[in-house]
Amino acid sequence: TYDNLSLLVNKGIVSSVVKDNVNYYEAANPKKIVHLLEEKKERIEKIIPQLISMKESISDRTGVTYFEGKKGVLTVLNDILDEGKELWFYGSRKKALIALQHYPENFIKKRADKNIKLKAVLAKEDKGDPVYKDNKIFKLSSLKYLDSFDRVDTNVFIYSDRVAFMTSSENPVGIIIKNKEVLNQQKALFNIFWDIA
């Protein structure tokens, strides 16, 4: 307990005073936590350009990036938002919701805020999803449905110059492939699904 309190004192979240050889601790204003996070964010934002420059200087030999776990897979969704290009998607939103809880809703809202258009072939069980009743989201979305996707546990995202695969398991996996041949093949597959949906 004392070790943890000492850490909190060093961060300015807790104050301490010694009276009669006894340490007394008091929590600081909870708003202090927000200020600490804002300071961290500012420090990180200052080094982002340098990190981007370093990443761009390294040649991407394989063109494949692998992510594991829920936080890792969110990187795939954030990459889609960062690219800001039209998104083609096929798979099951319902399955993704099971794996990622409420983040897919946040992703759809962020996508709409960035005016990223969606062309999707969804599972039949996704029909009537209330998120598409939002007028802004609906206007940016062209949707079709296939009942064979009701049983599919992997979603496919086609965007910018890459393709991402994301599993909907308890410990999800995401893979981003930046390869022209894979991109063209996935676009061709998407068009087949679109035509039969």
C-alpha cells in the first residue's frame, strides 16, 4: 500500500503529510487525473512526427502487419479511420460486436464524422441494425446482405491500398496486408459477393 501511495504522491494524485511520526494521505482533486492525461497526450503528440518519420524510413519488406487481442485489433479499425478512404467490407457486424463489445458502434460514428463512405455486404442477421438508422451514417453507407455470412467469423476490410482481416473470436486477431495482388483479388471477390447479394 505504501509503495502504491508513494507512486500516487509522485504523480501528484495524492498528497501526504507527517504528523506525530504518522503518514497521512489525502486524494487530490480528481480533475488532476484529466490534467495528467492531457500532459501525456501533449508529450506524445510532440514526438509523433519523429516516430512517423522513423517508420517511413524503414522499408516495409513483407507488407503484412499482425495484431493480436482486442487492443491490437482496434489498431486495424483505427488504421481505416487514419487512411480516410472509401471502405469496402464483407462479413458479420454482429460477430464483431460479440468480440469487440461496443467499439464497432464508435468506429461507425467516427467513420461518419470523417465522411468515409462504406460499401458493404453484411450478414443477413445484420439487417435492421439500428446504427444504420442514423441519417448521417445511412447516407454514407451502401449495404447488401448475404445469409451465408451469418456463420462467418472473419471480417474483411478493403480500403486505401490495403486489405485487413479480423477474426471475431474471444481473442481476436487482425492482419493488414499491403499488397496490390491481394488487394485486387479481394476487390474481385467483393464484387462477386455484391452481385449475388
